[in-house]
Amino acid sequence: MRNRRSGAALVSITFLLLSQTGCSVYLAVEQPDKKDLSVFEPTRPRTLLMREIGDPEHTQVVSGRTIDYFEFTQGYSSGARYGRAAFHAVPKPSNSIPVTGSEPQP
């Protein structure tokens, strides 16, 4: 019976701590991956560039040459994403707790 109570308490505390972090941990982990910008070198095949960055936003032909315009968001490495998630997972003091000297003056 004692193990059941301590297990339930551990689950409750874990849930309480995780619920206080909101969605910031999830959002930190779900940031886009870091792109390999070496695919922009002129010797790299266009298909390799499109596989890493995605389809071009706009393509035009000028003097018989194809020019692609790409738009993308540079993401984070895995280590940076999980580091940010760990930072957001640490419980912070509540903003509702008054700090000495921070109360509004009448």
C-alpha cells in the first residue's frame, strides 16, 4: 500500500511540475531543424538543394538560365532545441508572488 501511495505522489508531483511549464517545452522541441547551407554551393545539384530547403518560392528564366528564389527559416540543432526545452521545463517562480519593493504605491 505504501508503494502505491508513493507512486501516486510521484505521478502527481511530476504532472504538477509539467503542467506549470505550459506548451513552451513542446514548442521548443518542435522548432525547425537546422538547414545545411552548403547545398547553396554552385556545384551542388538542384535536387539536393530542394530536398534540404524545399521548393523555390519563385522561379524565372533569364537569358536561358533558370533562377530560383528560396525562402526558409533557419532552425536549431538538436542540442539547441533540447537545451531550450530543458530550460523551459524548469519551474519558474509565479508572477503572482509579490517581491519586496515591487508593490504599486498608492
